[in-house]
Amino acid sequence: MRTVQVELDFDEEANVWWVSACDVQGVRIEAASFDVMMARLPGAVEDMLDNENEARGSFRLKISLSPDIEPSRRAEALGQRAASFRARYGREEGPSVVDEIREARDKRSRAER
């Protein structure tokens, strides 16, 4: 499985999150909130991987935040991510939860083949 590294930045003037760097060429999106960015990012990466003739679903995102982001904005984004995770999975994020999610996704992928 390919790991795709993505760096996100925040434009204070435009008040949007945007992809400042990505291992996959062509991933150029922005979003008004961190949650919206997290929702759109996998699809944008998948579309560009399709252009590179890579198999759908054969990647994992590794997201980092630009060191230039203001500390309060960084904390807000991380808080939104944690809240989204709790709302979706009913518990705190952790390695065992990530492994469970990955395993479930892999099972679905194998079943679709």
C-alpha cells in the first residue's frame, strides 16, 4: 500500500485550508474548514492516482500541517480532527482504532475484487 504524504497550510487572508505539498502530482484543493478539507482530500488524491494508473484504494494518507500555521489555528484543526473521529467512531483516536479501520477497509477492498 502506498503512503501519500500531504502537507496542509492555512491562508489567513483568504481564510482557507489548502494543499501546500503532496507526493501525488495535481492535488490542488482548498476548503473553508479543516473538516471539509479532510472530507475532500481522499477523493482528490484518488482522482490523481487514477490519472497515474494506480489502483483505487491502494493508498494511505499521511497528513502534516505546515510549520508556518499559527499555533491557535493548528490547535483548532487538531481539535476538529479529534472531535470528528470521536463522532464517527465513538472513541478517542489511537493506534488500535486506526488498525481496526484499516483492517475493515482492507476487508471491503478484498470483497469487492
